[in-house]
Amino acid sequence: MRVCGRYLRVHVMPILRSAFIALSHNRSLRRFSEHSSLGTRLNKRFIAGMEIEDALRVAEAVNRQGISVTLDSLGESVTSESEAHQAADVYHKLLDSIEELRLDANVSVKLTQMGLELSSELAETIAGNLTEHAHSGGNFVRIDMEDSRLTQITLDIVRRIHARAGLRGNVGVVIQAYLYRSQADIEQLLADGIRIRLCKGAYKEPPEVAYPRKAEVDANFVKLSHVLLDSAIYHGLATHDEAMIAAAKAYARERNIDPARFEFQMLYGVRRDLQRRLVNEGYKVRVYVPFGREWYPYFMRRLAERPANVLFLARNFFRS
């Protein structure tokens, strides 16, 4: 059984991961999935719903469990300036609703959804406006990281927004542990005082820029998490991997790091048992809650990260 498990991890899982990432770009399957009742039945485990009201309802329910939330209006790579502004309007409404409902929540934003591939100036203006809105309500904007070709420009935009008068601490960014460059990026971000969410990474990257083996990614995640825990800035460690979580907890104990100085972050619908256990142990937990009609690429990347989710979804689909 041990040999079989290793064979699956080493040979089968990478193939499935590549297949799901390739499918995430399939436009025909995306159109069918996002407009069919079958797709809606499949996505409900990982997606809060189609509308802002769905996301807010889920956020309130998650908050009642003592868990924080980050809300993400799904979508990426808009094709016009008007689409970028429409996407931004959703986030402005979210920030207003979070303040009005007094939710323990912030927002996560992709710069390609704010028009990055049309104009970096457009994306920076929109993201800056959102950060100013967040600042006015005492809130926070997390800029998500996308594939490696956009890493540098994303970091540059975040650093410029963070450096604006009054916005220090109101914007943060995501760093992906599978990229070779991530340690140097973290060192620069820490020097600027910028909050970081550390994750393993969910895009298909060439071996020239990213560690190709899971064991290497895991080792780098642990190393980088130690760097973040040692800093005086509040960071998020985004993982469902119990080995990574145990390593962070052990390091924090060794260094007498207060659990209130950092948080574990997880995805909506994934390892709810682990989320509750960490809260009961006194750790801070934040759940990433996505919603919206453009859910397909996100959904496929979740399957790519953990192909075992396919079996889970199949069991629940046929029960419903």
C-alpha cells in the first residue's frame, strides 16, 4: 500500500494536476460549466454562490464559528476598461457591506480583473482606489498573485500603493513558495513593512522559474514561513497541509511567538474540520470565500491542487 501511495503521488498526481490546469483554460468547457445546472451542483462545495448576498451570508456564518474571512469576487483577465471598472464596483460594494454588517472580513483582488493586461496604470489606479476605500473603513485589500509572468509588476504596484500617504498597512500581497525568487521578494516586502500571504502556488510554471517537485515546494514553504513568523508584521500562512501547519506551530512555540501575531488561511469548503480544530487550539484562522459567475478557472485550479477532491465531489454529487 505504501508503494502504491508513493506511485500515485509521484506519477499520477502530477499528471492529474497538469490536466486540470490545462482544462482551466478550456473555453468551451468553461462556457458549458458556468451556464449549466450541473456546473452549479458541482461548484457549491468551493463557491459561496453567484451574488454578493450569497458571499455575505456565508461570511456571517463563518464569522460565527470564530473564523475570519477574505472575500473574492471571481474573475480575471478582463477585456475592456469598462469590465475592469464593473469588477471594481463589486469590491467597493463588498467593502461597504463589510463595514455596514461589521463583518470580520477583508477582500482579495486579482490585478488582471482590474485591467492589468490592458494597462498597468489602469490596474494600479483601480487597486489604489480600492485600498483608499478600505483605509476609510479600517479595512484591508489583499492583492492576489497570478502566474509568474505577472509577479514583478504585481509586486511593483503593491509597493507603490503601500507607499502612498496613509495607506501603509492597508494593502498586502501573496507570495508563492514554488517560485525560486520568493525568498528575495519576501525580504524586500518585509523591508517595506508589507503583509504577506504565503501559499504554495496553483499555476503551471516551467522548471526555470519554479521548483518542479512537491518536496522542494514544501521545504521552501516551511523555510519561508519561518522568515514570516520571525518578522514583526502580521502575516497569513495559506495551507491545508497538516505537516506545514505542524511545522509552523512548532517553530512558533520554539520562538515564543504569540499565536495572535499570525493566522492560518484556508479555502472555503476545504478541511473544515482542520479549521475548527485550529480555532479551538487558540490559533487565528481566515477562510478565503470566493463567489461569482466566473467560477470555472478557480474551481479547476482547486482540483489541480488536490486531485483527491474529484472523488470527494463525486461522492457528494451523487448523494444530492
